[in-house]
Amino acid sequence: MSSRQDKMYELESLMRYVYKVLRNEMNEVYENEMSRNEFFILKTLYEQGSKKSSDLSKMLNVSASHITAVTDSLIEKNWIKRIRSIQDRRIVDLHLTDEGKAKLELFEKKKTNFLLEKFNDFTDKEIENFISLFHKLLKMDNK
């Protein structure tokens, strides 16, 4: 591979492939019981407290209808619930249930164990280099 352009093509191809493999492996970690967006919503509600659907839509950068579909699924699983505001009945907040909190904690442990195993062959320095390079890539995007 001689040219920088060839290297960029290989990099792009590898990034797509690694992302696809990691996404599929994460689905296995979540035992196909929850999607990444469901996990993100549970984690957000756990860390930040109740949210409106519109807030989650902005955070995930997806449509309101997508958030509705995902939250409907989480409600069916009894992992979140909708609670109408007492001050303004038009406002509906999404709250994490105890069952949702327990499920999130379970899958958070599984995800952590998966990542520790996945990167077991990397030194701390190699992981730090990954982190540094990804930060550099993100900074370039914000210019």
C-alpha cells in the first residue's frame, strides 16, 4: 500500500468491519433482549433521572417516532414507565422502574466483562493510544 488514499480506504473498511463485529457481539452481550438504544435510554434515566421523550430524541439524534417505538418496548418489558406531570398534564416524563434498574445493572456488568475480555490482549498503553486517537479524530470533526 503506497498512497495515503489507499491507507484511508483500508482504514475506512476496517472501521466499518470492526464496528459491525462489535455491534453484533454487543447484541450477544445483551442477549438480543435489548437494543443499544434501549440500553442507552435505560442508562440515561439511571444516571440523569426522568426525561421527556423529546429530550431522549435529541440526545440520540433520532426521530420522535423512533423514541416512541423504543420506549413503548421498554414499557412493555416493565423497565420504564410514563408519568404525567402534576404541574402540567401535557408533559409526560419517562421513569426507570426497579426492574429496569436491575436489568440495566445486570447488562452493564455483562458489557464491562465483555469489554475487559475483548481488550485483554491490549496493553494499557495501547488502550490509551486508542483513546487518544479517537479524541483527536473527534476534535478534528468539531473544527
